[in-house]
Amino acid sequence: MARDYYEVLGVSRDATADQIQQAFRTLARKHHPDVNKDPAAEERFKEINEAYHVLSDPETRKRYDRFGEDFRKVPEDWEERVGAGAGGFQGGGFSGAGPSGARVRYGQGFGGAGGINIEDLFGDMFGGSGGFGPIAGADQEAVLELTVEEAYRGGKRQISLDGRNYGVNIPAGVIDGQRIRLAGEGGRGSGDGPAGDLYLRVRIKPHPRFRLDGRDVTVDLPVAPWEAVLGTTVAIRTPGGEAKVKVPQGSSTGRRLRLRGEGMPNPRGAAGDLYAEIKVMVPPKPTARERELFEQLAAESTFDPRRGR
């Protein structure tokens, strides 16, 4: 039996939309696989995301409250159909007992109390399981992991999920959290109902060099002390290849140099930017001559990096 979605988010059954959203944000930040290295974090994150997806939509939440985990089998206009087939009953007779496997609770609207099977309930009303007509299959979601370079370039990719192979067209510049839709590859429909869709939620793997913030990319730029003082032009690696960046004279560690449009591409607008963050590096084991030159500089220079601090 699936876990109660309210329990997953840690909210009461009468929680407001704002409370549900706040609970989701708190849990998502805690369990996102990029920040939580626990092997179980990814499954926990998927469970949290599914619960929020259901409870954040008022109509879907209403069906879930009535029918529990069987809510996906019930069409969106079930209240109208129940009203038409049961002498004007509009669903108020349900007690709203919540998720309970394949059983729901009903009250005076059907002249009694107790648990009944959802298929029995609607079969009696409409003359069998076909009374609803075709019912669309449920949408499904899976995680698609990509490297920064794969997300930058996009292209076609073959993936395997639960023993099935899919051809996926990845848009160039896809970002973390974006969903790619595979139409008709979700859950099977009932009767002649169409299959649901499969959504692949992109998760970009941590990269040893690149740090992403939306479409903007940050990369460390190591420079020698004399390069930082005198200025220089150096080659830098970007997700799309090599680029040149000019280091202004007098640059200290932490200075960020912006390369406009060199971040992640955007098929619908402006590309992100690339930021090269300067890190001044010193020789770990200076030679005798290097040490001599640094000692001369120390004797001659009046620069005090701690002045004013």
C-alpha cells in the first residue's frame, strides 16, 4: 500500500495550500540528491515530489481524499457522473476517510455505512466497470541524470527504465529540475483510454569544475601572482569548449569575470553567462631564485593587504 501523501509531507488533512507548499519546499531542500548524499535521499525526494504534485492540485487532491490510492482510476468529472447516476447525489455522502487501499468510506448518500470496493461502487451505479467509459492512464515520472556537458549540448539519448528502452531527445541547455515529456509512455489506460505520459525530471550531476545556478555557470580561474598583478589573457574551459578571458591588472582572489552568453544555452531566449572566479595561486615549493625574487619584492613593496581591515 502506498504511503499517505499527507504523511509524506508531514501535514494534516486540512492543511492549506500554503502549508502544503511550505512543507514541500522544506523537505525538498533537505532531501534533494544534490545536497543529501544518503543513498535513500533520491527515492525520498521522488516520494515528496509525487505527494506535492497530487496535493497541490485542488481537483486531484479532492479525488485523492475520496478514493485514496485509487484516485488515478477515477475521471475528473466523477462528481457529475455520480450525480447523474445516483439520483442527484453530489459526493457529499462520502465521509472522506482518506487513502485506504482499494476501499473507500461512504455515508448516508448510499443509505448505510461501511467500506466498499471502488469497482463495486461504480459498477453498481453504471452497470459494470465500463460505466465510466475509457479512463486515461496515470502520468509517471523518473529521474534523468546528465552531466553538465550533456545538458549543454543536448541531443538524442537511449535510456532504460524498468526493462524498457526509450529514445529521448534532450533539448540543448536543459537545466536542473526541468521535465522532458515522453507522450504516451506512462501508465496504461483502462479500456480504450489512452496511456499517460512519462516525465523525465532532469538532475545535473555535480561537476568537478563547473558550478551551475540556473543557466549561469561559474568556473575557478587559477592565476599566478604576477598574472594577477600585471594582468594577462588566458584560455579557459567552458561547457561549450575553450574561450579566452582577459584578467585585468590588480585582480585578487574572488574577483569574478563575466563572459556574457557563455553559460548554458537557452532555446527560448538569452543564454546564461559564464563567470570566471579568480584564485591567485603561489608556488607550493619555490625555487631558490623564486624565493630570492619574492624576498626582494617584500623588501621593496609598500603594499599591505590588511590595511583598513
